[in-house]
Amino acid sequence: MVRDLVEVSIGMVRREKAREVEERAREAARVRVLQALYRALDVDPEDDAPLTPTEGEVQFVSDGGLWRPVFVRRDEEGAQVEAEAPTDEDRRRRAADRQARRDEVGRRYEAGELDEQEIYVELRDESTPTLSIRGPQGTDAMGIDARALQELWGRNPGTKFKTRKLTVREAAKALADEEADALVDMDEVLHVALDRAQNDGILFIDEIDKVVGAGGSSGPDVSREGVQRDLLTLVEGCTVFTKYGDVRTDHVLFLAAGAFHFHKPSELIPELQGRFPVRVALKALDEQDFRRILIEPTNSLVRQYEALLSTEGVGLRFTDDGLDRIAAVAFKANRTTQDIGARRLMTTMERLLEQVSFEAPGLGGQEVVVDAGFVDERLGDAGDDPDLIRYMI
């Protein structure tokens, strides 16, 4: 848990630092994308051609017993012909033309006209396989640095690059990320991240009731008490070794939660109870809570079923009274049978839309409206009968 906390902390700090250098990274990526566009569009095939005669273009010929230099070019047939050497005016004109063509490419790039143009870019190769050594507690706890061993055994520790063919939009994003990584000081990131993990970290231990020993046994439940004592060491404060450095848990905030249907918090070992001095009891979910759970989460059950049936071309729409009726049935089922919380909504929705899901391939282009009448029709009288609801959901 502590190692995961450190990884999360490093990711958060790294993203913060990347946002600070975002503009510089985007500008550096823009320059690299434009260079690739010049090559891809063949904007100026003679970009690198010198504006002064080179050694191969200047030859000396005899003229009345005197040797004079002449400027030669190759014609369309490949033969050398004498030509006039470029003047200063020619050089200025060629430079101006080249800059105008590049400016036009830059304008089109900024306007988004070249987003789908494919170009070749050179990116860092992140797919190099790494040495993996696993033990009972992982490589970190064993004190093994797999990367150091990999380099020791002869792998090239240097950064490798590979050329990829991407669209301009994809290349701009990939290059911006690469430039941001290069601009971010990882030593500072690690220093800040470790400090945050130790002093501002929060660890949430869910379902802690599962480690309570089984009641009525003749002796202690060694396996579950062992888990509690391992957690006690962590909660009391200890040093955890990670590949980024040692992390102390003295100032980490620990939150624990459990249903405690069959056990009580007082059944935990006394030492662990004393480390959680603040206890909060949550109230049971009511009908309004069930309704909110149906529609408010980003991946709510309503949105999931709408997306699922849309793959078959079936529209699914829930009315307000339909949602109220589903929440009422789920709430009553929890009170009548075992209270399993919001999980009851999954079985209720599955039962409600079972027939629609089965018939979906033949309902293409139609819309199914889930209102109170639809819920009563699918769930029948069992939704209100405490003796029958246990057999429905």
C-alpha cells in the first residue's frame, strides 16, 4: 500500500511539474513537427543546398594561358554546363522564397489544416524489455535494483530512439509529452513526492471487518490475527523501503471501513482498535440515495445499459417515475432480505431489463421507455410482496 501511495504521489507531482513547462514543451514540439512537415511535404527540396559554389561546382579552365574558375551545373541529361555563379541577389531571393514556403506550412499547421498529414518523427523507445526478478515481497522489499543489474549484465543503458509514422496531431502530442519529460527535474519530483507521501498521504483500508477472527472457535484465528498485527505495524509507524527511498508512515492518515454485519469493531485486537480513535457509523441507504446512485455517477447503471443496448440500435430512456420505482423496489428488497447496499441495484436492473436485452437484436431502431408501468410489468407484484421479493432478486 505504501509503495502504491508513493507511485501515486510521484505521478501527481510529475503532472504538476509538466503543467509548469507545458508552453515550453509545446513550442519545442512545434519546431520538431514543422521540421518533419518540411520533409514530408517536400516544401523546399534544396533547403540544405549551399547558396555559394562548392568545390564540385567550381572548376578551373584555361583561358589564353590563364586559369580561371567557372561555375558549372548539370543539365537535365546530367551533362555539365557552364553557368553563371549565383549573385548576392540570387541568394537573397532563394532565402526569401524558402522562408515564405516555410511560413505557409507553419500557418497551415497552426490552423489545423495538416492535422491528418502523416509524418515520420523520432521518439524515445520506451518498449525496451526490462529484467524482472520477483520474490515473495517483490523486488523492492528484496533490495534488488533490476535496472542496475540489467546494465551490469551488458545491456546498453543509453536512451534508444525509434522512428514512427504518425499523424501531425498524434505526433504533436507525443513530442510535447517527450519534451515535457525532458524539461521536468525528476530529482525534484522525487523529493517533493516522497515528502508528500510521508506527511500528507492518506491510506484507505476497506473491508477491515474481514480480518476479524471467526467467533465461537476454540482457539485464536491465527491467519486473521496475523493480518491485523501486520496492519498494526504499518499504522503505528514504520519505515517502508521503496525503489525511490525509505518512507516513514508515522504521519500517514489511515482510514478503515467495514460493514461489521457479523462482527463488531470491538472484536479487533485491542492494539489495532486503539490506533483508530475516531469512529463514524454510516446510516443505511434510503430510496433517494438509490435514485442518485442510478443516475449521478459517471458510469452509472443507467448509462451502462443505455450504451449496451445502443450497440444493437435500441434506444433506452428512463423516466423520472421509472427511476423512482426502481429505487423503491431495491430499497424494499434490502429491508426485506439481506441488506447488501447499492449492490441491490445491479440485480434489480438485470431482472428488469433481462427480456429487453434478450430481444435487443430484433428491436433495432426502436426506443424502450422505462417508466413506472414498465417496472411493475417486468417485476410484477413481487416488487411489493415481502414474501415473494426474496425469490425475485
